[in-house]
Amino acid sequence: MSLQVQSSLSGLPLGTVLKVLEAELDKKRSQNRIKYYKPYAKQRIFHKLGAQTRERLLRAGNQLGKTYSGAAEMAYHLTGEYPDWWEGRRWDKPVKAWAGGKDTVSVRDSLQQLLLGPAEARGTGMVPKAAIEQIFPARGIPGGVDTAVIRHVSGGASRLTFKSYDQGRERWQAATLDLVWLDEEPDEAIYTEALSRTNATGGMLYMTFTPLLGMSEVVRRFLMTSSPDRSDTNMTIEDAEHISAEERQRIIDSYPAHEREARTMGTPALGSGRIFPIEEALISVEPFAIPVHWPVIGALDFGWDHPTAAVRLAWDRDADCVYVTHAYKRREAIPAIHAAAVKSWGADMSWAWPHDGLAHDKGSGDQLAQQYRDQGLRMLPERAQYEGDRGSGVEAGLMDMLERMEIGQFKVFRHLTEWFEEFRLYHRKDGKVVKEFDDLMAATRYGIMSLRFARIVNKPGPKPFKGVVRGVFQQSGAWMG
């Protein structure tokens, strides 16, 4: 507290003093907001991935904190004042950066205000007021900013320039930058130019947006084209820890049905191209211990450059309802690694597998399915297919799954986030199923096709002690009820 404030409080009533002190504290907080940024779990994952990948996407629903996260990260890089919990990339020198959005007005009202504060209160954004050395106004935009000079802890100064997509591709050329932040989805040309600005420095680009444009080329780049230098973090309304369960449902219900999943789950709007146009709430259930008399089956989808995936299905025969209780996927690992990861799901459980399990491994010469048998998995004698003349066609399996979902005979344990991420993005293009980012979907389909081979693998526990009531459930593998 300044001496001037202290002297002005002398002799005032206690209540007045407390109000003045509270106002002074609020003022200090407003001029150093970055100090109070506490990211949610998904936001921390997004920040951490900056140390591993040059291209990042925080794909989230509306009003869940994605732009706030983007502004916080930019403030850290501009000032070099990283918090103790920070695990992302760091710069120990001043940086040259761009922050871009849809148009000049939205950039002014969103990015500039979040970073610098409004024109009448500069220094009340994420960048601390004490770190702002100079601001150059934008021409023709009242209250707009072209460039801000920010003091870096190393002693030099970072430069942040604001750009907009409506300026055209040419205005995104020529500069050499350390980092670029794009808030709201750009077209492919703007994205490519922005990324190119960081090539010479080995810098990075990150984006924060809700994918309302559907499966665009930019979205496909992150979801369908694998690269060790690229990452996608999906933040749903369930990950926004400040929103209560009651408020979440109110928000979900407020959106039109065709926009609901994009605006609350960060799922690209796929429209009629989506294979399973089913609300997640209709198929997701809280995990529970599987009754010992329910048969189970495992299913594998083989991969290398795309992940190998596995699911475990439990079948309530009385209700003819299938539950996905476990999910696993991992790329570029040998069968021994995958088998070790899923053995705990049930040692005596049968495993369904696709036609490519008949292919011979180039290294060993053994069939893929046989390699998993050698690792102790009880692989079915034949590849996954329906009984009789229904064959093994993809469409038959998909229609079977969809019908079960629609009539309440297909459920998925709510915590299987990777399964749901694929479910949201599974779609057709030009009438054909897109065979990308579908590994768990494929494994589930093989399990449904082979459901008749599901078997009871759990054995009843010891008889209950006299006078003690015990349930008929036992451990299901990854979760204990």
C-alpha cells in the first residue's frame, strides 16, 4: 500500500478503511491478472504440449475458457514470467509474436482486451501493467492496437502485433516470428502463412477455437493427419470446472440441436455426414462393477502408424444391452506391449480381430493374430464376422451399433474419453466412411460382430460369512465398484 493511501485512511471509521483497502487490492489484482490464472486440467495439458509440439489446437466449446488460456500463455511468453507449475515451452529472451482473429473488431474486443485491457484501462489484461512499455494504435480502428512492446524479464522487450484474417493472406507474409496465436478458426491459406512465419526460428503456433466450420482442412490437419509435431486438445463442457452440473445442462439445452455438440463439446459440426448422430447422454453411463454372470469379449484393431486399439465389451443378455467398459490404443508398439496392456481385462476372455490379422508380419513371418496368441490372448479361431450370410461388411456392423444406440441397448462407461473423442468425429465424406481416427470404433464393431462368442470369465467369490451381506459384483478390471 502506498504512503499516500495510508495517510488518507488516518482517523476514518473501520468500515470505510476496509472498503478502501478492498478497492486498492482489486486495483492491484486488475493490473496483474496473470498472477491469478489457475488452469483447469485440460488447459494445463494444452500448455504442457507446447514443450513437445510446434503446432497446437485447443478445440473447445463456447465460453469454456479457451481464449482465456490462449491469452495467459501469450502473456507468459511475452514477459518471460512463467509460474512454478508451468511445464510448457519457455523463452529466456524477448519474443516476436502475432495474435490473430477473424476481423479487426473482434480482435480489438477480444484478444486486445484480454491481453492489454480496454483502451480506457490499459494494463488490466493478462499482460501486467508494469510490463507494458509502449502501445502503437491501429489506424482507423477506434481503441484498436497495432503493436505492443512488452518488457521481458531478461532485460529486453518483446513485440506483439495484432492481425486479422480479413486483411488477406498477403498481410500474413514476410515476417519472421517466434510464436503465433490464432483465436477462432482461420482458413487453410492463413494458417499456412502463419505457420511459415515460425519456420526459421523453430518457433510455434497455437490455436484456440470452437470448430463450427465442420471438418475443414485446418481441423482435418489436427484430427486426421498424424504428426509428432502436432497436437489436439479437446476441452468439453464437462472439463470446465467452474460450471455446475445444473448450469451445464441449462447451457446445453440453450443451443440448437444441430449446434449443441460443437458449442459444448468442441466437436466439429459434421451434419448429415456423422455416422452416429446420437447424443452422448443417451449412451454414456457411470462405471459400475460388471455382474459375474455377464459374458464379456475383447476386440482388437491392429495398427502401427495408426494406433492399435482394443475394447472390452460386457453383455447383459437379459436386456440384450452391450456395455463398453474398457478402451485402449497406442501407436508404434509391438504385439507384446499391447497384449501386456490388456491381459488384466480377463485372462480367459475371447478376442475378436479383423481380416488383416491374417496378414504375415514382414519381420517374423507370423500372422498378426498368431503373434497375439503367442502372447497369451485367447484369439478367436476366425476373423470377426457375423453368423450366416451377413458376412463382415462395415455397413452391417455400423447399422447394428447405431440401432443398438437408438433403442438403448448400447452403453459406454463415461470415463472412456478416447472412445468418445472418436465417436464424435466418426463421419462419412462423399458417402464413404472416413477411415481415419476410427481405431476404437473399428474395434468396437468387431466386438459387436462377434458377440455370440462372449463368455463368462469371472468366477464367484467365496461364500459370504454368516450375518454379512455381500454383493454379487466383483472387480471388472480397470474399475472397482
